[in-house]
Amino acid sequence: THRPPSFVSATMKAYTYRTPIVPVSLELLQDSEFDMDALLGGLLAESFGRGINDDLTNGHGTGKPKGIITAATACDVSAAATAIKLADILDLMKSVDSNYAKNGRFMLHRETLYALMKIKDTTGRYIWQEGTKDGHPATLFAKPYTLNDDMPTIGAGKSSVLFGDFSKFKIRIVKDFRVVRLNELLAEYLSIGLFGFARVDGMLLDAGPNPIKKLVHAGS
């Protein structure tokens, strides 16, 4: 019997993130053949993205977003404390509701991916052959994967792999990332200051069926 949908309200906050102030020489701005404002703005945006990615992945939800690792539900079956098997991946996939699994994808650290790729059979051949041919999409058991170097690696008590419908994890960025130019702060040093900021939060929409599950390794 299928239950009718029910709704509750949830509030997405706006945690402020900012980069350090970067001093830029006025002589450099005047003499450079490049658009230094655009170049430095791009570098600040990259630095900002790396910073918020860690919190959106691992954040504990107190004073910062609740990251996707914290919000996801643990798979019923644990992996070994310091190793991973392809069977663990199958258990993780099996644990996700079919309606979410059909749009499912994996997220994992690149070191975890390499550990899976190195698994061999009894004759010494690599078991996982997907993605090794030119033009073959990057998949794991026919599901796409995303590499995220802020994901935990394999280890006791850690959550090394996520699987599910990632469209259910919502990220709010208020009015996008902005670069602020401070013309007077460092004027006596013939420099300007640049910094970037944005207000961000993340939330997993989970009404009970757990659209994203995590593979947790056993404790040591």
C-alpha cells in the first residue's frame, strides 16, 4: 500500500563564506597585458569553491551547512575497516530505493576509486573493466560516478562512498559569488585589496525513503 505524500517545511539558511583579502599592486594592474581583475576574480572563485565544497560534503550542520555525508543514511551493510570490495558497492546500490536508484550515481574520493580499480580475480586480472576503453563513459556497475576529493577515504568508521539521487541534495547560493574591490584599504602601499564572498547552505530532501545512502566502514 502506497501512502499519500505529506509535506513539512524546512528552512535553508545562508552561512557567509569569504576568501582572505588579496593585495594586488597597482603597478601590476597598470603594466599587465592581461585582465588582472578577471584573472584574480577567477582564482578567488576557485579558492571559494574549494572551501565550501568541504563543508557541503562533510559539514556537521552547526554553524555551517549539514554536508551530504552527514545528511545521508548509512547502508545496512558495513565495509571492512580498512578495505573495500566490489560486493560492498553492490550492497550499497541494493540499499537505495528503486525510484532513487534509477537516477542514481556514486560519489567517492579518487583514492577509493583507484582501490576499486586495483581489485583482481584469482588469475591476477583486474575485475573492473568499465571505463578502460576509449570513449566508454565513466561508470561503476553502469552508474555514473563523481570524484570528490573532500570525500573521506577508506578507513575505520569512515563513509567512503555515496550512492543515490543527488538531485535531492539542494544547494542555496544567495545572489552568487561576488568579488569586492577595496580601493582605499591598501592605498598607502600602492595596492588594492580583493576578496570574494557568498552566502551558502545545503540540505538533503529526505521524506523517509533515504534518497542517498553512504557506505560506512566498520570501526577498528
